[in-house]
Amino acid sequence: MSQVADYLLRPLVNESPWIVNSTIEAISRVRNAKIAAHEDLWFVTGDVQSFYTNVPVLETIALIENIAKDKQWPSWKVRMIRSGLTAVMSHNCFSFQE
């Protein structure tokens, strides 16, 4: 289900220039950016895989659902995303240090 959600949400990620898929992509974008020498530059990163357990799941799912509705996605697609993300985030099993 996480792969289905990824597939359905990929268009939102692809149209968001502030989201990158990897460190390599981030470095490439910075390397190719035209930045004046006198400008202050802040480079802030976050690894979603490392802190996703602290993300407020229900609020995040509602936010994603609202974005999809604002984009006027079909209602079946919005429902599928909501159901899929709820299932994945509610039944995610992992272990840490045994």
C-alpha cells in the first residue's frame, strides 16, 4: 500500500521544487543554482525516514488530503490516498535495538 500511495502522491512531490528525493539531488540543485556571492545562504535538510515517527499522522494525512482536493483530484483518488496512508501509518511495524 505504501508503494501505491507513493505512486499516487508522486505528482505532488514532482511539482514541489522544495522537495528533493535524495542528498544527491539536493547537492545537484545547489551546485547548479545561481547565487550571488554577497547573499546569505541557508541550506536546511531533513530526512523524513529518520523522523517520521514524530510526525502527527492524522493531521498530516488530513493536510495531504486537503492538498489533493485543492488540486481537484477525483474523489476516488483522494479517498484511496487517505485510506492507504491511514493503513500504512496505523499498521507500520518496525523494531529498534532488538
